[in-house]
Amino acid sequence: MHVVEAAARPLIGTSWKMNLAPDQARAYVRRLRTQAADDAWGSRTIFVLPPYVDIGVAREELSGSRVLYGAQNVHHADAGAYTGEISAQMLAALGCRIVEVGHSERRRDELETDELIGAKVAAIRRYGMWPLVCVGESGAQHDDGLSMQVVVGQLERIFERTTDEDARSLLVAYEPWWAIGAGATAAPLEHIARLHADIHMWLSERWPGGDQIPVLYGGSVDLSNAAPLLATSGVDGLFVGRAALDPLTFAAICRAGLT
Ligand code: PGA
């Protein structure tokens, strides 16, 4: 069976980005755990990706709960002289399940390339975790009608060496850069449906069973748009930034569309 398939859909997760110090993180995950206990999320898969320094807190507070946790980044090597870096081996030892790679902020600010992101995917898989691979086009590329061309290029380079076996544990997030962060709004639903259909098609042609890889949408998801986004064709989950920095809002987004 496809490994990620064991994780019920939709998958709804958040990266806190560089927010919430350990004490704040503890308060957040305790509130979220309380919300989880009332079972209002159906069988959905819920996850949080805190900063590295909060992962120990997540482990203490979320182990044994239904909320999965992971990391926002990882180094591609297993160990060695890499000052300031964190390895997949370390993250796996802390119980991380999901590791995000390829976010546009890291591509832009840390100059990460698709090739490096591909090497990180391999490292994450060596330690049995699920890579959550972000792809997406810039505003200028979108305006020029190049969205799918850009995303396909990213997919081809990132997954050039990803084996059939490792593809069984992938998650992909479509995150148009122009829809992310303060001042942005989520992409139009028709655009999302078109890109998700194309990404699903590419994944299904690349690997046997690739049609089962979940494709999440990210970029200005909030409480008002979560339900329509989840109802959009090809959207297997949501990846939320700033709207989820409040645990009660995130919990409500996790319930979106359920009666
Ligand atoms: P946002 O961030 O929800 O704050 O737009 C989304 C993301 O970067 O994944």
C-alpha cells in the first residue's frame, strides 16, 4: 500500500515558520491537543511543523495524540562538519513524521535549488519520514502564463533520482509564491484545480502509484476559505501559515467543511 495513503485525507497542517519560542509552543500544542480530544476533526490527518527548537516540546506534548509533528527543513547529509545544521537522523530520533522542503522562502532567502531539495528528499526517506515537497511559481511567472511549466521543471529536477519505493511516502504542496504571506490572498479556485490536476498527472506518469500522492494547497489559507479549498477538485489537504499561529483558529480550520 502507498505509505502516505495510510494517513487519512484530507491532510491539514501548519508550519509556524520562525514563530513561537518553546514556552509559547507548549501552550499552543496543549490547546491543540485539547481540541483534538473532542474528536471534531473526523478522520483527518493533522500535523504541525514547529521550528527545530520546539520539536522536543511537540514530542513531549503530542506523542500518543492524533496530531503528527515534524520539521520545516533538514540538511541533506546524515552527519558531519555542517555547523548549525540538523540531520534527518536527528529529526527521526525526535519522532518527526513529516519534513518540509522546498518552501519558496528558503529558495528565495537561502538560495536553495531543486537539486539540493532532491538531496534532502533522499535524506528524509533514508530515515523513514515523509517529505512534504513545496512547489510553486512566482507572481511574474504566473502573469506570463508559465505556472505549470515552472512547476513541472521543479518536479523533474527535485524528483530526478526519487525511487519508486520512496515515491510511496511523498507529500506535495502546491504553493504559488504570489499567494503566500502578508498582503496576499489565496489563489483562485479554478487556478488551483488546474494546477493540482496537472501535478497529479505528472506524478501518476512518473511513478507507479503516483496518482495516490497527496497534493496539498498552501498560500493564504484561512478560516473563510478552508472549506471551499478542501472541496476543490484535486486538493487533498491544506498547508497553513499565518492563520494557524492561533491554535484555536488552526483547530477550526481542521474542522472546515465538516458538519
Ligand atoms: P500563509 O503561508 O498561509 O501565511 O500564506 C503559507 C505557506 O507559506 O506555506
